[in-house]
Amino acid sequence: ETATSSRKREHLQICCEQPVEAGDAGFQDVRLVHNALPECDMDAIETKTRFLGATLDSPLFIAAMTGGHPDTLEVNQRLARAAERYNLGMGVGSQRAALEKPELEGSFTIVREEAPHAFLCANLGIIQLRDHGIEWAERAVEMIDAQAIAIHVNSLQEAIQPEGDHNAEGCIEALRNLCREFSYPVIVKETGSGISAGTARVIRGAGASAIDIGGYGGTSWAKIERLRASGPELADLGDAFLSWGIPTVVSLHEVRTAGGPIIATGGLRSGIDIAKAVALGADLGGMALPLLKPAMESDDALSLAIEAMHRELRVAMFLTGSRSIADLRHARTYITGLTRQMIENSE
Ligand code: FNR
């Protein structure tokens, strides 16, 4: 068992057993404007949407979580079955462990076996991309026969985890090289601290096809690493950064200015949040933690969770008079409170 691999198992355990969320993504400050005369048939509402050339049955995206340790196989298997059953897009967790040690590929390859038709996203950290180049990106995509690759950025986590990489130099050039030479779409993804307008422009300028916000207000790596911290120094450091990051709603507002497809992830906790994210400019709404817990339990628990999200999304679409996701994109919102203040200060 490698260090990378055992960390994967530890993360799942912590996320299921302890409180790992921090802050506010801003969705409570957003209201969709109610339409008292929607003039549409709720049961005929179409939630299908397109993303990077694929047609998905709904904008709910199963965000990158796991793989890389034998104990994570079952969770990935259930998530993949759900992706296939509901025709949802799905990201796998970082494939680093399996790229370092091919014996660990099984917990990733199971995803394509269970979801032969789903839109799948490979996943690699930008540090690994910089250090190993395009070859690792190619192997990651091939491992699960993915349609796209997400390159995750997680400077906060790197800064506060004991085994973290503190040197982020050379990452933008590595990204530019990948986008130029790779034959699959590249998505740049944060993991809980959000992306600003300026960073979004750098990402788009490097040639990336899409951005996954990974905003603040949902699962917190400061909190997870704080719970894993072996000594008081890193624990205090984790504590100090518990409220660091750009809330998802604010980040969404910033990233839209750079153009291009967007996945909003970070603190989405209901189908209404997905509807809000789409109305605010996202193409897809990604969820990690809310799907992880039922996926650890059973296929049925996961199906129930997904169907509840879909019911909420459909009712929110009905009550905004949105017959399609294209209509929902034009739904009006009221934005209040801290979120409004931050948006007023954004680019
Ligand atoms: C994650 N996330 C993540 N992201 C990524 O790009 N690569 C990864 O390997 C992981 N691993 C991972 C493990 C676990 C257990 C969780 C809960 C999350 C981040 C995830 O995709 C998402 O961006 C954030 O969790 C925010 O969404 P939620 O959890 O607030 O819905």
C-alpha cells in the first residue's frame, strides 16, 4: 500500500464519519424568482443538456471523489452504475495512485466497466501533470476510456498537508502544453477554494475547454487535513484557513466573465441549488459529499438521493416557467447578503 493509496481510504473514512464542511457557498443568498403563471407542463419538462459534445440526462454531475485503494472500488462501482442508469456525467478521483502503481487500477477501471456509455472525466493533479507530462494524462484517460480530463488544482491542501507539494512553479506552462497537444478536452478544476475571474482568464488563455469552480462552502480540505494532522502545527494551520476561499456562487459570477463551459461544484446540496447554479451561468452542477454518503451505503440509497435531487430540480424549473435547461439559464434571481456584497466587489 503506497502513501497516496492509503490517503485515499483515509479521506473517504473521514468524509463519512466527521463534519468536513465549512463556510457558505452562497446558495442561501440566491433566490430564483417565482413564476406564479408558469404555463408549462411539469411532467413534460426536459432536463437533458449538452456538455463538451455529450448529451446528458440532467445537469447533475457526479464530482470527482475516489479510487486508488482497493477499499474504494465499491463506492466507484456504485457511482458508476448510477452514472450509467441516469445518464449523468461523472468524474473519478485523482488517478495518481494508480499511475504510480498500476496494480491499483482496478478501482478506476471498474467505473468504465459499470458505465459503458457514460461521459467520464479522468483526473490528475496539476503538480503530477507538471512533473510527469502529457504521458500521465494519456494514461489516465486510457485507464477509464474517458471523454475528457480534469486537471485539479488544490494549493490550499498542498500547503497544509504534511506530504504536500509547496512549489507551484511551472504549472501554467504544463497546462498550456497539455491543452496544445492533447486530443481530449481539458477541464481545470479547483477542489474547494474557487476560481477568480483573473485565474479563469489564465486557464482559458492556456487553452482549457472548461472550468470546474470547486468553490468554497462545501467540503473543506482545510477541515479534512486538520482532522488528519499529526501535529499541532499543521492542525492550527488548517484551522486558520477554514474560511479561506471564494464561495461557489461568487466564483461562478467571476468565472462566467471569462466565457466557456462551467461546472459549478462546492456546496451544492439540493436540486434547487443545481437550478440556481444553472440560472447563474453554470452548465452543470457537481456534487461530491452528498453523493458519497449514500454511495457508501448501497445502490438503492444512491438512487434515492439522485431521484430526490432530480425532483427538486424539476419543481424549481416548473416554478420558474423553464421548459428546458436552456430556459432555466435565463431564469431571474435575487441575490442578497454577503454574496451580493462580494459580487459587487468582483470583476
Ligand atoms: C474530493 N474532491 C476531489 N476533486 C478532485 O479533483 N480530485 C480528487 O481526487 C478529489 N477527491 C475527493 C475526495 C472526496 C472524499 C471528496 C468529498 C471530494 C473534490 C470534489 O470533486 C468537489 O470539488 C468538492 O468536494 C466540493 O464539492 P462538495 O463535496 O461540496 O459537493
